[in-house]
Amino acid sequence: MQCCSSSSSSSSSSSSSSSSSSSSSSSSSRSSSSGSSGVVVVVVVVKVVVAVVVVLVVLVAVVVVVVVVVVVVVVVVVVVVVVVVVVVVAVVEVKVVVAAVVVAVAVVVKVVVVVAVVVVVTVVVVVAVVKVVVAVVVILVVLVAVVEGVVVIVVVVVVVVVVVVAVVAFVVVVVVVVEVVVVVGGVLVVVKLVRLVVVVVVVVVVVVVVVVVVLVVVVVGRGVIAAAVVVVVVVVVVVVVVVVVIVVVAVEVHRIRGSSSRSSSSRSSSSRSGSGGGA
């Protein structure tokens, strides 16, 4: 009896040891799988943060280049004005000198107004882009926790494309503003076009934020195919917004040029009629 009881106890101890070893092996496999998934999430987050930092560095570099160009233009204009004043003082009477100084000051004021407009619009656009990038980073961190890495990469690419298109539209609008100021002139024209640019930038930023939020909701609720559909919708919406912006600015510029040419022709005709009446 003792022999039988000892054998049964030994068999039960061996079975318990085998069950404990199997449970420890299963727990170790679960911990290893969770550790590998955690490593994948950390790698994706690091890649997203690096991409965002690169975009911010590029934006800061663009702002610095714009500021440097503006400073150089102002310095060159001031030097030219000084040289003109010196030459006029050397060869012309005092009245002509005063008239030239007035003209030079008016040109400098116009250039300073244009430079100020460009700087203000650039700052507004950079701030809006930084806000959008921060919001996208927060959304991407949430996405990393709930969706696959492929969807995160697609979202990053779409956001970068949207930002690039918005920056291109901003550059086009700024170039048109500078051209109108140089050709037509006038502070009211500058104010009107600056308001238009600000409205356009706000619309683009709002569209980007809304589309990214919708993309997050669709990805979380529906999956990769729905995310691809939303990406296509994003691209179409951004292209439509940019085309509308360019058309609106072109129409405004055409209207301003037409009114300026009509006013100049009326002034020239009135001056010719006045000279004819005097004769």
C-alpha cells in the first residue's frame, strides 16, 4: 500500500510540474509577442516624429530665406534712393531735388508696404501650418495605437501632399499680390488682397483639419479600403480649393487692372482736352 501511494504521489507531482512548465512557456510566448508589438509601435512613432521634424525644419528654412531676401531688397532700394538723391543734388536745382526725394520716398513706402504684407502673410501661413502639423502628430499617435502601420504611412503622405499644395497656392497668391502692387499700387488694393489671402489660408487649414479628422474616424471604424477612399477625397478637395483660389485671385487682379487702366486713360484724355482748350 505504501508503495502504491508513493507511486501515485510521484505521478501527480510530475503532472503538476509539467502543467506549470507549459503555463510558464505560454506566458513567456505571450510576453514576447507583446514585446515585439510594442517595439513596432515605438518604431512607427519615431518615424512619424522624424518626418514631422523634417517638415518643420524645411518650413523654418523657407521663412528665414524669405526674411533675408526681404532685408536685401530693402537695403538695395535704400542705397539706390540715396545714390539718386546725391546725383540729383549735384546736377539739378533745389525744386527738382525736392520732387525727386518725394518720388523716392513714395517708392520706398510702397516697397516697405509690400515687404510688410509678404512677411505678415508668411507668418500667418507658417503658424497655420505648424498648428496643422501638431494636430496631425497627435492624430497619428492615436492612429498608431489602433490601426496598422500601412495606414499610418498613407496618412502621413496625404498630409505632406496637402501641406505642399497649400504652400504652393500661398506662393502663387503672394506673387500675384506683389505684381499687382508694383503695377497698380495703392494701399487699399494691398489690404483687399491680403484679406483674400488670409481667407484662403484659413479655408485650406480648415479643410485639411476636417479631412484628417474624418480620415481618423473612417480608419478606426471601417478599415484600410475606406481610408484609401478618404485619401482620394482629400486629394480632390485640395485640388479644387487651390483651383478656386487661383481663379478668384486672377479675376480680382483682372478687375483691378481694368479699373486702373480706365482711370489712367480718363486722366490722360482730360489733360489733353484741357491743353486743347488753352490753345
